Amino acid sequence: MNITKLTSTKTICNSYLIEEGGFVVIIDPGQDGVVETEIDSKGYTPEYILLTHEHFDHVQDLEAVRSKYNIPVVASKLCSERLGDPKTNLSIIEDILSYYKTGVVSEEKSPRFVCGEAEITFVGEYELQWRGHQFAFIEAPGHSPGGVLIILDGDHYFTGDYMLFNEETTLRLRGGSEEDFVKITEPIINGIPDGVIIHPGHGATYIKGQEGETK
Ligand SMILES: [Zn+2]
């Protein structure tokens, strides 16, 4: 199994490809066509798209990737519902948030966009078996209502906008909830054992408990 991190330039958002025998699962299709470019150059066959949450930077290429490869999307029910409104996927404030993240004022106004619902949705927890691997999903609200942590084979954590390296979790965007974070998601994060690999939606990959050594 190989895990490839692909970073969009616009909002420095990480997409991930998990590859096994030429087949891949995509986590967060991101922006700038990074996922398609990598898949096509390597000749991979994609099979699923998994979403950590509904925010525009993680899903801008969702419809392009879904229709090009004709593959199902897996997301929490709330994430799926919130993809379809620029106010809840936050594409309505993309330029402001991009500026906040990168310090660069975009020359063109970014378009608002919506995505269709996911083919596979769940509430609470969900498991997906794939080519000898297991993806476990746990709902994790706070940053956004549709947020989830995705755990691959027990030791790779795809955390979306939680657990960014050296960055505090943003809870103030529309749909964010400090109460949900403290009550539901923070205890889950605190229970993640040291030694597992954290693959966040922005910034460096690192080993939990060894934050000094990024991978
Ligand atoms: Zn986000």
C-alpha cells in the first residue's frame, strides 16, 4: 500500500491517494486538478472518494473527479447534505478564507459552487472494507457539522481540518461549534494513541506523540 499526499496551491489543501495494486481510494479531491493529474499520470484506477468534511477547499474538484471516473462518494449524512449549498460548503467566502490562509489576494473572483450528495452516507460510525484494508469513519463535529475522522487499518488517521500540525482547530466558521468540539470530538482526538500517523487536510504529516519529527 502507498499513500500519496497531493497539495493544491490555492488553499494549500491536502488530498490523499491510497493505492493498492494500481487501484486507489481518494480522500478529499481538493482543488487545482491535483488528484486527476496524479491518477492519470500513474495510470491508477480509482474506486472511491472519501470526504473528511464539506468545505470548498476539500471538495472543489469533487464533481469533476466523480464524473470522470464514475465512482461513489462516501461522506457523513450532514457532510453530504451541506455540499449542496455555497453557504455551507463555504465556497461563498472562498476568497476571504484563501486570503486568510495564504496572504495572497486572488486576481479572479472564485466561483461559488455546489456538489451533489454522496452515494454512501452514514450517521455516527461507518466501515468500508477495500482490497484487504479497512477504513473506519467516526463523526467529528466542531470544525464543521459534517466532519469525520477517517482511520485506515488502525494506524493512519486522515483528520481533515483537525489536528493540523502546530495549528489550532478553527471552530469559528459557519457551522462550527466549540460545544460539539469539546463534547464529542476533543475526547476522540485525545484518545488517539501515540505512534499513529496523522495525515491532516493542510500542512505536514506527522507521528502522534513525536510532533517534533514531521514526515
Ligand atoms: Zn474546513
